[in-house]
Amino acid sequence: MNEQRDNRKEMSGLLSDIHAANEEIQQQLRPYVQEHTYIYPLFQRLAALAEELGEHVSAILGGPLERNEAKYHLSVLFRTAEAMAETNEMLKAVGRFHPSVPLQAITYALA
Amino acid sequence: MAWETPREDMSVYTQGEIDKWVYSTCGICSNGCGCYIAVKDNRIVGIKGNVYYPVNRGRLGPKGENQWWANNSLDRLTRPLIRNRSGTLVPASWDDALSLLVEKTKELLSAHGPESIAVYHSGQLYLEEYYTIAKITRAGLRTHHVDANTRLCTATAEWSLIQSFGADGPPACLDDLDLAEVIVFIGRNSNETNTVLWERVLDARRKRGTKIVEIDPRLDISQKMADLSLRPKSGTNVAVLNGLIHLLIANGWIDHGYIQRHTVGYEQLERTAARYTPELVEQITGVPERDLRTCAEWIGTSKTTVTVLLQGVYQSMDATAAASLVNSMHLIMGKIGKPGAGPFQHAGQPSSMSNREVGGAGFYPGYRNDENPKHLQEIADLWNVDVETLPVGPQTHVMEMLRMIEEGHIRMFWVIATNPAVSLPNRKRVIELFKRVFLVVQDPFFNETAEFADLVLPVALWGEKEGTMTNLERRVNVLRKAVDPPFGLPSDLELLIEFSRRMGFRDRSGRPLITYRTPEEAFNEWRLVSKGRPCDMSGMTYEKIERLGGIQWPCNEQYPEGKKRLYTDNVFPTAVDEAESYGRDLQTGRARTREEFAAIGANGRAILYGIDWSPPLEWPDREYPFWLNTGRNVFHWHTRTKTGRAPLLQLSAPEGYAEIHPDDAARLKIQMGDWVRVSSRRGEVIVRARLTDSVLPGMVFLPFHYGSVLEQEAANELTLDTWDQVSKQPHFKNGVCKLEKWLGKERDRDE
């Protein structure tokens, strides 16, 4: 029982870290998305993914969920983080701003 | 039907009688022409087309006719090479070479786990070899890091078919080109890349008045011969296709009954396409409104249309989105699964299809979805391994492998039958990364990648081994062994089997993981693995394939002689437990979950997508004012490993060049044949200028075939290393560059 509680606590801590890192990404991306909407679709893509990630982290942090629901949100979370990491790689390749540091915090937390 | 008249194309160089003609398949492009190999004194001395083979009726392209020269090339590798302590590659015995390979593999597995090893192979091997790679990597090494150069040529075709229909497999076939009223080519340059197919199309036009539409920024010969030519700006395919769909819907050239019965997602498609008025499309793409309208009218009012795509779509921005829109365009007209109608998404290489079928890259064998526990269990049972040991998770595509090398996760990179030091984008980075890993190169020749290898394993070439290949229309054909390999070289299959044996890979009963010894035995195992899946080959045997002149899958009890075209019953493999993948979001590339896929509710119906155009990731600016485009020419195949050794082909196109529009050349005072420097944010090349109106003003085209380590001529010094978010195919077509006249080389030569 105690072990389960500890796991939940650890999980909640990790999700809070992910949430904070994701907020930072969204914050950092905002001026780029606004200024370069037309030219740089990668910013839009990353921002859309960050928003999606935020929704699912919030859903898990937000309240008690059925096992299936939690599993669903978690599996979206992993997939979204994967797509964010790839988009970030492409931003690096085109020599644009890329929020590597907070993104790494997310991928490490999910690893 | 086309090809009523056979024509026996032949290229033979010998004196006296030919000893024998051996049944085979051309190993160059995805058309998969039937041929016979000429043998004299246990040497390959020529080739002729198979006049009975339905794909080509005896015809061969220039590359196909000349491919056999490579077999006799004097610079064939004869022995393995090992890099010694002083950094030199030195000849070694087979035992030493394989011991080193096994020792290194075991050491890495033990110290860093399966994720430290990656295998990157080809679209030019045989089905049996791909199947063995799939089995050894997944069930032996237990790594998910297995990909192939098919990622560079055919991944988008595969993914667009999965997104729309639930599983891979081109719905149309070559016969449809003979029957269609209208054939639309998008980004294809058929005249140079697939000459036999192009000849067939011209034959159909002569006989039936088929209308040919070409959509491509390059005004190549096929474009010049077309009845209608659309030249969109680089990276605007999605806008063109949305514009066509807009007009088809607006003019009522769609089949509402078909849409309702056999598709989902129409509302989203209609809503998105509604925004793409011809005026907006002209603004984005540069395609005149009237041409777009004519194109839509021809497509919409014809009874039958085939749309054929290739790298102009697959290697461009939003590739999978564009290719899926082509599928959607056919679906809303109900022009699929019928004679003369269908989207023809296909591969570029001779056996890319085989690779996809057997799980050599990406998915599990038989188009099985590794996210589906049922599919995974099937494979585990077929291979007699524990399901928990099979690797799952995101597929590691080659661009991701490079990142993993950069971060130190991948430490051994095993390259088989491909030449990534020339063919991958941003080559400077690629070469630097190759220096960081234990690099194994398995190839008949000392190619550019081998320059950086730690271990080189020479192998047999086409004509020197047996196996099968699947062509662009799902037709499987046998390639018989014509001669013994020189110097006692093993085939790729033999080498892989020996590696597995030395590694001691076993199934859960303790038997060797690989029990077959010959290609035919491997094929027979694969037949069982394919049973019940879309690419079912359970009804095929080598003897039957040869007797029938190739067989198109599925071939089973229901279709004992194969099936010409897919989806004739309008039922698509989109049921959750049938689909090859749950798909990805086309805009962001985010993988869908099982629940999300189920929620689409396709369940046997095809899936339509509405997707907006996004601009390319690089855009001409002051510093780099030209679009950069790369592609093939008629004389060479890929990095010239084979065609560069055929005298006629090499003499015809011996060195790299840049195609430049005469207006741009005049402005920059560049004349035909001048040396020019083309540079991008990644690197630069110095090549001869070719002035031609085949490129639009403001665009530079370079063939990607050239790239010796000494010459500064590799197009991939310049290309952008970003990729399609869904298929992970690199954006070879959408970079930017700078162009200037270069005097250096001229001066050097004058001196």
C-alpha cells in the first residue's frame, strides 16, 4: 500500500516537472509562433504539440482517473513528447531557435 | 493493351556462342523488368529483356541494359578488410572478419545493450535477405534500430497508403496505365527515372489517346511531352492538390455514394479544400488558375484516372500529407480498385516493396503493427520466441539513428548494400558521425562509405545469387543465380546466416533462430509468415512464380494466381486489429493511439484527411536566393556504385553538374560548361553549369549520384537534413542555395 502511495507521489512529481518544462517551452515559443507564423511551420507544430502535451499532463494531474483513462493520457504523452523531440531536431537542423533544455527535461522524465 | 508487340532489348559483349541464358529480374528501378542474363565461361557477359514478361515484354532501360558490367568490374572487393591500429584498412581472412564482427557485437550487447547497435540497409537486396535482417535484428539482436535507404525513397508511399487505407500496398497496377483516360504524374520525371514505364505510357497514348498531365517544377522531357504541364513552386504540392480537390467538389465531379459507403473524414476534407480556391492556389504555387481548372476537369470528367507519384512528392515538404491527398482525391471520385483507376503510390528501388513486406525496416513482417499485441504475438509464435523479447516503441528511422550516434547511444552502425556517405542529406555531418562508431560496410564494392569503415565485408552481386524481388505493382519475381560469385564471395543471405550462427541466436526451444540454409527455404518460411496478411504470398513458390511470369500478391487459396489490383471490393484494412499502424497526425507527426484510431471508426472504410499547406522549412532569402532541387538523371542509379562501372553510362554522364536557368546564368555571367560554386548553410560543391529551361528561374538542380570523397560534387553536401514528420523521409527537394561563377578549377586546369 505504502509502495503504491510512494509510486503515485513519484509519478505526480515527474508529471509536475513535465508540466513546468512544457510551460517553459510554450512561453519560449510564443514570440516565434507569432512573428513567423507564415515562414516557420516548425514553430507552429511544436507549439501545437506542447499545447496537447499540456492538456494530457493536466488531465492526469487533475484528478483521480480510471486505469484505462490514465493509460490513454500517458500513451498520448509519450507520443507527443516523441514528436516534440523530432520537431526540435528539425529546428536545430534549420538553424532556428529550439527549446532543447526544457524539452530534455520532459524526455528524461519520460525515459 | 500496351506491349502487344514484344521487343527484345539486348546488350551482350562477348565472342562466340552464349553458354546459357538465366531467368532473372532487372535490379535497377522499381519497374522490375523481366530479363535473362547471358553467361559464358561462368561469367556474366550480357542481358536481354524477357519478351514474355508482362511488365516489359522484352524492353529494358539504359541502366538495366548496362547493369551487368559492374559484375565484371576489376575493382570488385575480393577479401574482407579490417582497420588496423594505425588506421589503415588491411585485407583479412573471413574467419578474422566475422570473429571481429561477432566479438564487437557481443561486447556492445553486454556493455550497452541492444540499443547500441543499428543496422541500415537497402532497397536493392532480395526479399529473403530483408526477411533475415528483420528476424536477426528483432529476434536476435533485439534492437529496434533497423532501417534502410528505402526511408529515402519509399517511406512516404508506404505511410500514405497506411494513413488512407490502413496498410501498405499500391492499389493500382501497370495495366491500369494502359486503360486510363488520364494519367497524372506528380514529381516523377519518368523519362529519366523509369524509362520502360514511360515508354508504356507513350504507347498507351498512341493507341488510346490517353491524356498525360505532368505536375513538377522541372520541365524535363516527360513534362515537355505532356498534354498539360503544371509547374508549381518548390514545396507547394499540398496546395496544388487541395486546389484540385476543391474544384472536383465544386463542380460535382465526385461520387457521393462512394464517399458515404466507403470512406470516413469527408467533412474535414471538404472544409479544408474549400479554402483553396484557384486564385489562392495560383498565389501560393504559381500554377495559373486556368491550368489548374483544366487539370481538374480532365481528372473529374474522365471515367478513369491513374495518378503516379514519386520523389517530387515523397522528398518534399509535407510529403505524406500530399501523398494522402492524392489517395483522397481518388477516393472521393470512387476511382480506385477499378481497371484504369487508382492512386499509384510506389517505390523507386527494385526491391523496396520486398523490404516493406517482410519488415526489413519500420514495421514487423507481413505489415504487422508492433503496437498491436495480437500482431506481436503472431510474430512471436511464428518465430518461436517470447513476445516480451521483441522490441517495440517508436521506429528508429535513419535520421534518428544519426542523432543517437551524436548522443553516443548507437556505437555500431552496420551498413548493408547502400552508400549513406553519399546518399544521406547534410553529408558533412554524416561523415563526421561515421567516424564515431564501429562502422561495418557490407557491399560488393569499396564505396565512399567504406572509406570510413572499421570492417568491410565483400559480398556477391546481382546475378551471383538467388532470391525474389517485388516490383512497384506487387509483382514478385525470381532472380536465378547465373554465375558463382567471384573469389568465393558469400551472398548477403549466407553472410547473415553465418553471423546468426556465430552469435548463437536461438529460439525459445533452443533451436537456432535461423534454420533455413538457402534462399528458397527462407522464402518458404516467409510464405507462412505472410499468410493471412495483406501481402499474403502463401500461394507462391519459386517454380510457380517463374512459370507464371511473376505473381502479384495477394496469392493464396482465394487468389491462386495473384490479384491485379487491390480494393476491388472497396473494403480496406482499417479495422483496428487488421491495420498495419494506428497512423499519425499528418500535421504534427504525433503517433495515434489505438483508442484514437478506433475512434475514427473507419473499420473497413478508407480514411480521408483535410490538411492545410505549410511552407517549406527553408525559403530563398538574400543570402541564399535560389531553390535547391536534387534528383536523378537517365544514366545513373543512386550513387553510381553499379552504373558508374558501366562504360557507356559513365562516359555519358561522368561528373556532377548544376542545371541553371539561362536567365539566372545571364545575370551571373555564367556560360554553359563554366565551373560554378553552389553553396548552402551545410556546405558547398563546385561543378559544371548546364544552362537549361528545365529548371524554373530561381532554381538550381543537382543530380545526387555524384560524391566521391575527393571531388566536391555531392549534392548532399548542400541538402537540408530535416524530414517529413510522418514518413521520416528527408526533404531532399526543399532547400535553398547560393550560386556563383567559380574560376578556381578553370585556373588550375589552365596552369
